[in-house]
Amino acid sequence: MGRAVTLVKDPVPAARKTLPAAPATAGRRGNRRENLAGYLFMSPWIAGFVLLTAGPMAASLYFAFTDYNLFNAPKWVGLDNFTKMFDDPRWQKSVEVTAKYVIIGTPLKLLLALGVALLLAQSRRGQAFYRAAFYAPSLIGASVSIGFVWRSLFSDGAVVDRTQTFFGWHVGGWVGNADWVLYCLIALTVWQFGAPMVIFLAGLKQVPRELYEAAEMDGAGPLRRFWNITLPMISPVLFFNVLLETVHSFQIFGSAYVVSNTYCGPADATLVYTCYLYQQGFKNAQMGFASAMAWMLLLAVALVTAVLFWSQKKWVHYEEDAR
């Protein structure tokens, strides 16, 4: 006879085998603690942003529509500050000077930076020294002391005046000449080409050497390799430098203020936008008018930035597009 097999039922119910889930409230408490710790570490930055950036911006936006002289309570005037601004010939002069500074100084600075970066991208002895030497002006160029030095170099009878006189060019010092003092500022900003140079150099290092070798085998010369390989490959870096330097040029103040000896140049030749804004806000105590100027500058920079971002679709090439 065969043995009967008796199936023994598990005495422990299946419901008892599953471990009880952790309460949802415990998970929520843990998330709250983590969030609280994160906000605690961010609190210095948040406080600084609210007190030093967002708060003053909101206040200046309100002052832009008021008559405020720093001593009396603001009086709401609506769009009067903007109307007065467009009718002000000195404001128009500041726009003209700033536009000329941006249009001439920014391309020259980027061209010099790219040219030096192309030279430094080649392996040669003392390469580290040359990179540091060319980058140094970017670190010290924005200081007030360099502004005084620059003014001394371009004054009457100084080094630049004597040098150009030696070559038969008699125009005197650039600082006191209304036709040349702005070019003195442009020369100063071009001299500070070190920062974009380093960025260009980093971009050049990322260009595959195989592309140049293939182009050489096809008989492409240096100029064609630069135009068809180097520029398209570093176009994102070029766009970044153009955007950064353009925005920076709109904000010029320190060098213009120091080189022109706080007068913004002879015949307002170096009356850049921020210099006139400073005069209206702190010298003439027209803080409402100055606030309106500040917001107009912000809108102008935003517009230029938007145009640059729109135009990048036509000349900036990314690796994702190639794929």
C-alpha cells in the first residue's frame, strides 16, 4: 500500500509574514529635516539675495517712476523720468559714447584674444610663462591704480605722447583730446584680453587633431583650415565670449571715471552711460532719474542678449547638431 502524504498547512498566516510598512509620517519628517537643513545652509545666500539684490532692484523700479532726491520722500511722477531722459541731450550723448565703445572695443578685444590664443595653442618653450603674462592684465586692469597709470601714460608729454611725436604724429596727449580720449579707454579694455584668451585657448584644445590632418591631406592651407575647421569647432566658445564681453562693455564705469579724472572726459567725450547715471544719482541727487536710466540700461542689455541668442542659430555649431 502506498503511503498517504499529508500536506501540513503553514500555521503562520501570509499576512503575518509581511513586515509592517514604515509609517508615512516618519518619511515626511525625514524629508522635512533634509529640507530644513538645506534651507539653513542656503540662508546666507538667500538673505544676501533678498537684501542686496532683489530688494534694491524692487526699490529702484519704484524710484524710476518717482521724483526722489535722497532727502525728501519720493513723489510719484509716472513716466516723466523716461520722457525727460529721451529729451536730454547728455543722455543721448552717453548712449552714443557707450555704443561706440561697445562696437569698437569688444571686437578688437576678442580678435586680439583669439589671435594670441592661436599662438599659445602651439607647443613651445616657456608656454606657461606666456599664458600667465598675457592673462595678468585681466586681473589688475579693472583696478583704480591701473586707471591712474593709464591716465599718466596718455597725458601730455607722457610716454605715448613722446613716442608718437618721435614718429611725426603730433596730436598731444590722448586724455586731454576730445577726439582721442575714448580710444584711450578702448586701448585699456583691449589690453585686458587675458580672460577671453584663456577661454579661447580651452576651446582650441578641444578641436580634434584628426580634422586638421585630414584637411592637410586634402591640400587645405592654414587660412582654409582656420575658416572651415577652427571657427566652426570653437563657435560655442566664441558665442560665450561675445556675449560676456558685450554685456561687460555696457557696464564700463571705473576706467572711464578714473582716466577722465571724474569729469567723464573733455566735452563729454568719455561720458559713458554708467558715468552719467552716477552723476545724476549721486552728484545731482536725482535718484529717480538715475533709477530710470538703470532700468533702461537693463532693457538695452536684455535686448542685445536676446538678439545674440537669436543669431546663434545661424553661426554657432554644437556637437548635438552634427549628430
